[in-house]
Amino acid sequence: MAAYGAEQRVRLPALCAGWMTQTFVHWAYPVQAVRALVPEPLVVEEYEGSAWVGFTPFVMTDVRPPGVPSALPGLPSFAETNLRTYVRHPDGRDGLWFFSLEVACPLMLGAQVIGAPYHPGVLKVTRSGETVRYSGRRRPGRASYRLVVRPGAPLERPTERDVRLTSRWRAYTRRLGLLWETPVEHEPWPLAGAAIEELEENLTSEAGLPAPAGEPVVHFSDGVRHVRMGVSVPCARTP
């Protein structure tokens, strides 16, 4: 079973933040459809005979350097949305591979230096009554999405699948022929079920994936406030 809590301590974080109001929408995909978009030597991780692609919008808050107790002055909370899959390095460590990262804050684009596929855009997250609405449009480009979810009851005992689809502790990126690893640490996600009321997106097709098929698996979380993102380091050369 994937670790529910962080697998490692990030003792020297490069950045601290909170990830709030997060929805996880996951589709099962044929492994070969995802394999074509993930560089070697990473292996696409399978669960229940499928690869999984996650569409995860959220709000990033309290962004600050390590050792600073509050958010940077003038840096408000901002929306971010990523499209990702789950991979494993030959050394056995699992993690995330991002197809795209949509972000409303230009400062985050600095992570492009290690190959993080950030795209600037206009993104919005709002809560109204019992629903949460997410929307975004990449600028420039055609990529866009609209999602409305209704969070459900808290999951008191998350299943193995719940954990595997939400809890990963490193991300891999590729830049200049190198594979980079970025560790992360935070408290366990407080997960709830959720129902989709509206969903339109073309992030999957823009990434080169087939259109999602079948009903997605959906989770909601109010968020985690103590995120520590580590320094990115090269871990392997890629073909």
C-alpha cells in the first residue's frame, strides 16, 4: 500500500506553502497510451491493471521561503491545476510525472528551469453553498477546463486506492537530458468523497492523451497547510 504519510522528511525545503480546496479527478487509462508520454527510465505505475491520470485543481496559499512564518508580502493565494500520472524510478521510488501545470502566478514559472511544464493562465476557484467551482484557460493556447464538484462525507478509513491516487512524495521532471527529482512533505490528506456536477476539459487532449473513458474516481480535500517542497536534484540521464 502507498504510504499515507510522507515517506521522508524534507529538512531543507526550497519552498513552503499550503495546498487547499483540492479536488482529485482520476481516470483509468491503457498503460500504452500513457507510456508514450513518459520518458525512460521511468516506468508507468499500474493499479488494478491500468495507468491512472489525475486532474487536480487547487488553491496554493501561504507561499514562503523556509524559516519565514507567513506568506511573502504581496503574494496572494492563487489557483493551480495539474494533469499527472504515476511513475516509478528504476531505484524503486514512486512519484508523479506532470503532463501540464496550469498556474495563475507568474512566479511559479521559474520551475520551468528543471522542466516542470508550467503554463500561465487565468484560473479561478470559488465555493458556493455545497459546491466548489474550478475554471481555467491557458494563455496563450487552447487548453481550458471547467469543473463543478459537490464534496461528500469524510473518508474515515481511506482504501488502498484512495491513498495510491492522492499521496505521492516526489515529482520527476526532465530538462537538458537529465531527470530531476523534487521531494515533498506534508501531513496526510483529509479526504472526502465527491460527485461531479459539471466537467469540461481539453487538458488531456492537449497533452496527447486519448479522451478519458469511463466514470472517474473523485476525491475532495479541504487541503494541507504544511507543505515543504525540497530542492530539486538530478537523479539520472534520459535518452
